[in-house]
Amino acid sequence: MMVHNRLGLRMDQAQGSPATLGITLFGSLQIAFDDKPIRGIASDKIRGLLIFLAVEADQPHRRNVLAEMFWPNRPNGVARNNLKQAIANLRKVLGDRENTLPFLLISGDEIQFNLESSQRIDVNEFSELLDDCANHSHQEGGGCEDCEELLKQASELYQGEFLAEFSLPDSQAFEEWALINRELFQQRAARAYRELITFFEEENELKEARKYARRLVRLTPWNEESHRILMRLLARSGKRSAALKQYDICRRITAEEFGVEPSKATKELYQNIREGEIGTIPTTSSFILSGGDGEVTPAKGSVEVKASRQAQLPLRSLLIPSVVLVIVISTAFLLWFNVPGL
């Protein structure tokens, strides 16, 4: 039998164990105990603090760094006091004073989210599934059923962009951290979709392959290679009209976003489909996801971005960081975050 205690924490009367804390960060933000939304978190700033600690749970975080991150441009004493109140609010709402395994581990000047507590965080599960797939030993050539299942589970967890509807405009450090993770999770999701497309195509399950190809297009609509994959699959499935219509969609996007026509490769595929000559889809293991309309060379996995298109990118597209920019920003941020005294 499940009841609520005075803090709103759901408990099992028979065992006295806390309910599972669920944090959903892909798509709409949800923080709940056993699917029941948690009430009592005092502000978005405190939600952001919980989110950051939960995602970066592999290491402890110093109070002064957290205070500066969430309350920038405030006197040090004020910022640290705000952090103290925020932690007290979270401990009360999460019921940490009563939990055998608290959600927050506090030791001296450091705070860390406890991954041994009863919790489920979608982005952490997503990463673990993809890491398990990447580290799984299997024979080369052909599909791996274990990896296929791991990728499917990860893909179902990716229900939208990381923190798509949540922001802290007055915390630049948090916004940069969220942007970096948003881009990295997007890249990992796109790669998972590509792998699943290959698995299902090799099994001649073109309907399933098309499902993930459509997800890939929705995720990276600016990337012509995504459109070409879907065009090929539609054509191979006997849906020639739909494949040609997909080219029109791709052409409209390249015109609106970049002010140019589709690439030579896309036009050639379009002509092949019109003439009934359907090529095969390159294996996804050769791809590197580009931030814009990159030409992918399957044999080498290199990305060639036309300078003329890059020069015409609108501001909205420039806000999407490239892989290199993400690495640079990530490195700078982590150095600032982890070096004492900075």
C-alpha cells in the first residue's frame, strides 16, 4: 500500500522504502516520484541545480563553483547562502532526511547526486545504453541483435531535445552547459538512428528502417544526407512518389536555410529515383554527423562543407555548434569548472 508522508514523498508502508525519483530531460521536463509530479521545489533555479547534479553525478561539485554557476554576479556570500537554501529545499522535497540512501550526498564543501539512490534519469539511461552497445563485443559483419535491442531502447528514451523547454537566462554557465549537452545528445541519437536503419535494412525490414529514417530527418532536417537516406528507403520500398516528394522537402529546406540548391549528390539521387535506378544506402558506421549540410564521404568518414554554403548560413543555423566548436567549448567549460580558484 502506497501513502504520502508529510513531505510529499511516496513511501511503501510495508517496507518503508522511498519511491523512485524519475527525472525526464528529453523533451518536456518532468521531475516525479513514481510518475507523480513533485511539488515544493521553490524555483526554476533550484530545478536547474537538481538537473545539473543529476546529469553530472559522476563527480562531486564544490559549493563555490555551484554558487557562481547559478547565481553569477552576486556577492560570494549571497550566492553561497542562496545555494545553502536551495540545497535545504531539495533535501526537504526529496525526503533526504528520512532516506537510508539520500539523493544528495553532502560532504564538507562538496555536493554530489547519489546514483545508488532509487532514481531513474532518462539521459543517463540513454548514455548507458549507447555505451553498452559501443563496448559490446560482437563479430564484425552483419547485425548484432543485442546491439539492436540496446539502440532501440535508447531511441525510445530520446523523446525530444535535451531541456527543450527549460532555461535559466540569467545563468550563462548553465545555458552553455545545456547547449553543449543538447548538441552531444542529438549527435548520439542521430548516430543510433543511422545504426538502426542499417540493421533493419540488412534484415529487409524496410518499414522499420523508414521509421527511424523519418526520425533522423526530423532530428537533423538541415542535413541533406538524412533526406537522401529516407529518399532511398522510400524508393526501395516502392514508394517512388513519396521519395520524389521528400526531395522537394529537402530542396525547400536548403533554399530557406542556406539560400542554395540541394547538393550534387542529392540531385543525382533524385534523378536515379526518377529513372528507376535505386542505389544502396552506405553503412552507417562510416558516417560522421555534420552540423550543417555536410557532404559525407562514406569510405573515409570525412565531412566536406561547401564554403559557399557556410558563408550563407543564417544566424539561426550558426547557433547550432559544430562538433569541433562543441569540443572547444566543453574543454574550456570543464577547465573552468574543475580547477580550484578559477
